[in-house]
Amino acid sequence: MKLVVTPSHPLVGQTSLPGDKSLSHRAAILAALAEGESRVENFLVGGVTRPLLNALTSLGVAWALHRDTLMISGAGLRGFQTPAAALDCGNSATTMRLLAGALAAGGISATLDGSPGLRRRPMRRIITPLRAMGVQITASPQDTAPLHLTARPAGQWYKALEYTLPVASAQVKSCLLLAALAADGPSILGEPVASRDHTERMLRSMGVSVETLASPLSPERLLKTGSPQDPIEPPKLQNYIRITPPASRRLQPLNLCLPGDISSAAFLIVAALITPGSEIALQEVLLNPTRSGLLDVLLEMGADLSIRVTEERHGEPVGNILARYSRLHGVEVDGCVAVRMIDEFPILAVAAAYATGKTVVRGAGELRYKESDRIAALCQELRALGVEALETVDGFIIHGKGYVPGGEVQSHADHRLAMALAVAGLASRQRVVVHQAQWIDESFPAFVPTLQSLGASVRQEA
């Protein structure tokens, strides 16, 4: 399937968004580990969550989906059944890494596998610390999927972990936090820069003690939880987390309504910023400070954005965003903010192309290990649209001219790249055609109708 995007009239209106992808993953897995009935409204129903739900079925977890409301009957920490076959994680590294932690906590034998693309994603980051806890886990010679976990003997717990993540990664951190639920005492994790903290917030809401520490050597010096400090440069450690398994080894069930996905909102925000005359309002969006890096960068570029937190929902700040057409200018983005916007670099690059001046991104080497090598693929496809884009080792440089000529591009089987390239066509001089656009359904199935409802000229073709 391909998308044909032609220069649009102004985008005007208001809309809501599908449930946050990161929260959807965590809610489903934690609800499965809880005891009792959980209800999750505005759950993201897309390509990235279907393999996870199928895996829960294979683990003996009962669930039902009514439109976008997910009901789960939790199995408890020791209630998973040994699956009859390998659990297929599709193309989702989040599913694989978080399930690895959940399976370790559950103490059963299982194999995690996925698409050829997922088999290329690095898994040593979770294998090494899990083994340090005593988890029996093996992988390919390259430390990639498939991953094989061996059952934990009944009545035994893992060793509590004290570990510093070499690279800030919410997926790795979440895997270890889940496994730590089956540790013999409190575990402490350090990270060089505060990554998204959804797992910590959700665990707290389920009755688990998760604290943010100023130092692992001074655990009595607690920082205010849920309010991370401003990031500082590595190698100084900005953040430590201490998790204490509940004495009962029981998690309380969830009852929540997920806010809109800030990563999905990013595409609509930039669409409004680059399309003359546009003004769109996004309702009930997740505004967690560990995910708001793109908003900070866009404001620095001169974006006309109004951002207002309206409530705190289950420990997460939620609010509204108003975005208006703006004349943007180039900026420099370094590794400090990169962790807070790691999924938004494809759409930032589009904003940079429509800006005037040079935009430089550094310290974003993690982009090479996403659904595609997002540095190489992004620069390649932007050049196909007539944009001056230079690939660097850990980022890219874009010389913005205030416009994009247009052309035909490939998605590289990457949902975020496909959406970013489609947005680039909304104000281009000639149309933009995005091939293999079906990957958009992975995280934002309503992307095209949402754009159309705001006035965009975009259509799907076989």
C-alpha cells in the first residue's frame, strides 16, 4: 500500500489520539502479572500490541478487547503457563524486552522470537543483567533473538540487582524492573540520563515501592518521585531507581484510561507547524516530562505551541496542545534531550527541512537500532525528496531551506519513518508518494483518516 500526499489547505480542527503505545504495552503486561480483573480504556489496538496480546493468550492469561477497552484477568507472578510454542513478538522490541522481564518474574520456561528485523535488534543489554540476577537465558551467538528462558525452581528467588545501564533505555530498565519483582530484596538501577518512567509510575499505582534516589550510596536522600531532574551529561549518573518487591508478591489490578500517545501527536503537531494557515488542537495527550523532548526542541525552533497540563491520571500528567503554523529555524540537539524524544527524530527532521538554517543532531546513535537504521534511512529518503540531509555517526545534519520539493520514498518497514515522510508532503512543492505505507498501522492505524478529518489531501492506493 502507498500513500499519495499533495500540498494541503490549512489543517484546522481538534482531535484525540489513540492510547499511548508505551503505556499500552506496560498496562497489558502488568495487568497480566497482577491478581484480579484489570480494565484499560483507550488501549492502543495496532500492529505493535497484537503480538503481545497473542503472547498473553499463549501464557494462559484471559483477556477480552471491546473496541479499545482491554479487560485482563491477571494470572499473578507465578500464574503463567508454559507456552506450547515460541512467543512471536512480531516486529516489536518493546514486546520482547518487557516480556523477557515478565517471564523471568513468572519463573517459567519460554522462547521469545520475532520478525527478521527484530532478530537484528540488540538483546545483550537485557541478557547480561538478567544473568547477573540468576536468570537462565540464552540467545543466538550474536546475543539476538530468539531468547530462551529456563524455569526458576519453585520457592527460589533471584538475586537482588545493583546495575548501571550503559545506555539509557526505558525498555531495558523496564525489563529489569519486572524481573526484580522476583528478587530476594531491593534492586537498584542506575541510568546515565533519565529515560521514560512509565513502568515506575504504573508499578507505584499497583502498590510496589519504587523510589528515585539521588545516589545509590545514600538511599535516604530521595528525590521527589515522578519529577525527574533536568538531564545532565554522561558519565555523571542522573538517576537511580530502587524497587522493593512487595512482601506478598502480589500486584494490585489496574483500572485506568490511557491518555493519547505523545509520539503520535508529534506528527500532527509538525503537520500544523509546516502547513500555512493551520491551527489544530489535540486533546488529552500524555505530557510526561521524560517524553516531552520534541516539544522543547520545537519551541526552541520558534514553534507556536500552547501546552497545558489539565490533570494527573494514574500518576501521568495529561493535557492539551494547540499547534499553529510557524516559521521555524534550525537548532542543535544533543544527547541530553535525545533520550526524551528518541521516537520523534524522524518527524523532527521534517520540521528541520521546512525550517531555515542548519539543524544538527548529536548523541542519537540509538536511532540505528530501531525498526530501521533511522539515521541512514531518514537521510536517504529526505534526499530523495530534495532535502539536503547529511548522515553522521550518531545523528544527522539538515540544511533547511524552508520548503521541500517532493518525490517518491520508501518506508523501510518503519512506521514512524512512513508517517514522517507523509507529513513532509503536506506543504511540499510537488506531491510525495510513500511506498510500503501499511507499516503505519503498527502504532497509528487512524493516521490517514485523522489527517483527512483536519483537511489534509492524502489518499491510500494499492
